[in-house]
Amino acid sequence: MDLKLLYDLQEVEAEQKDIQVQRQNSQAVLELKRIKRKFEEKKRIYLDLNSAAAQIKADLDAFPERIQQTELRLQEEQKAIYSSEITSARALAAREAQVAACQQKLAELSALHLAYMGEAQQKADQLDLIKKEMESLYREFRQKKAAALQQENVYQSRINALAEKQAALIEALCPEDLDWFRREEKSHSGRPISRMTANMVCGHCHRMVTSSLYKRVKGKNLCSCEHCGRILFIDD
Ligand SMILES: [Zn+2]
């Protein structure tokens, strides 16, 4: 079994996994995600505000007609008072009460109209502010995205170089060795092989092995570390 080749493959594949993790957790990517989340939050607020503003606008649009109708009624009541139709004092009092009610209603309507206009203006200001915040977040996103792309290119070239190395190693290995490695890596978190140092220390768990084990490994026997169970080899 070519433990040296398998060890190199193991290290290349471990580095590939590391890069993928680094890539996903890179500052630039996390920052982009943060900006995107913030943008989505603002967008949600914007849409809610926008529908509230639309409702207020619809209510506002109804005011001129409501005011006009009340004004017409007022005119009619006033006309009736000055016409010769009314003969009794009671009927006159009733008409006058109607006029007062219409005037009261008009005053209420115009106060309400003002309040609605104020609210509409407030909503428009809020919408404007959120829109500006969204625009600024978008600009920030664009800038950070350019930086993230640059970093992604660096990752990509490392990933490509490692993929080439991996392919060459797999090509050089005999299929039985590779099958063995694929089986073993599952139970040893991707690293079934350990390179032993000249001073008899396991490269994986950094503990010393016995001299008899060292001799057996040196004699090219397939042995595993007494401590971590990895297959040992000496790179000579
Ligand atoms: Zn070990």
C-alpha cells in the first residue's frame, strides 16, 4: 500500500474541506449576508408603510366629496330658512338645528382632513427616509460584493490547484488502495493516516509510540498508532 500517496491525498482533501469552510465563513460573505438581511428588513417595513400610506391616500381622496355634500346640505337648509316655506317657529327651530349640525359636521370634517393630511405627510417622510436607507445599503452591498468577488477568485484558484493535485494523486494510486482509504476515512474523520516523526511521535495525536511499534512501521508493516488508531507511516 502506498501510504505516502494516500497521506498526500488525505492532506489535499483536508485542505479542500478547510477552504470550503473558510469560504462560507469568510468575513466578506458574512458581511454581505448581514447587509442583505438588513435590506430585507427595511424592505418589509417599506412595503407595510407603503400600504398604510395608500390607505390614507384613499381616505383623503374621499374628503372633497364628503365636504362638498355637507356644504350642499348646509346651503339647502339655509335656503329653506330664508324661503317662505317655513311658517311655524317650531319648523324654523328645526331647520336652524339642521344648519348648526351641518356647520358642526363641516368643522369636524375639515379638522379630520387636516389630521389625515398630516399623517399622509408623515408617512411620506418615513417612506423617503427608508428609501434612502435602502439605497445606501444597496450601495454598500455593491461595494462589499466587489471585495467578496476578489476574495472568491483567490479561493477559486486555490480550489482549482488542489483539485488538480487531487486528480493526479487519484490517478497515481491503485484502485484497491483508494477503496481502502475511502472506507477508513469515514471512521477517522477524514484522516486515517498519520505521518510519524523521526523521534517516534505520531503526527496526528502527537504522542510517542513504543520503539517496537516504530521498528515495525520502519519495516513497512501496516500498523496503527496505539493512541489514536491511525495507520502510521514514515516519510523517508
Ligand atoms: Zn496517534
